[in-house]
Amino acid sequence: MTILTMKDEKRLKIIQRVFQGEVTVVQAALVLGISERQCYRIKARVKKGGAKGVVHGNRGRPSKRKIKEKTVKFHRANFVRKLGVISTVELTHLAEKAGIEPVVRRR
């Protein structure tokens, strides 16, 4: 089952109107704010896979930019070892003294 956002529902309704001949692909692209070529692609995906054709292909996949926790721990351990500090707290204090801003992570 595919869960559609309001934007996806709007796209699906417009593409269905294209299939019914009520609007052209060019008109649908203008309404959706996308290129004519992209509208043809969405139309083909809807024809092939139904409603899930309007959903972006990357939905639900993890970001490729995310750094693994293992990598963070590895580099943190190297800093602690090379700087001769005992804990991450000391490492943070050294970084603040050096003028390095801490990175705030969003979860």
C-alpha cells in the first residue's frame, strides 16, 4: 500500500485527467509546476504502476550523505589518542579553545 501526500494526490488527479483527455500533458505540466518531459515520465509511471507512480523513487530510503556512527567513533578515537586527552569532554573543550564550532546533529 502506498501512502500519498497531498501533493502526490494532486499530481495523481491531474495525471488521471490527462488519461481521460480532459487536459493535455502541457497543461498538466503547467499546473503541476514541472517540465513537460517530467510530466510524461510521471504519466508513464502511473500507467505502469498505478498511484505509486507519482511517489518519488527515493522516498523511504536513507540519505547517502549520512555518516555512519562507526566512522564517527573511529575518528573521535583517533583525535583522543593523538591529542592525548582522556575523554570526549576534554576533546570538546580543546576544540572550543581552538575556535572550532561544535556540529549540532538533528535526529
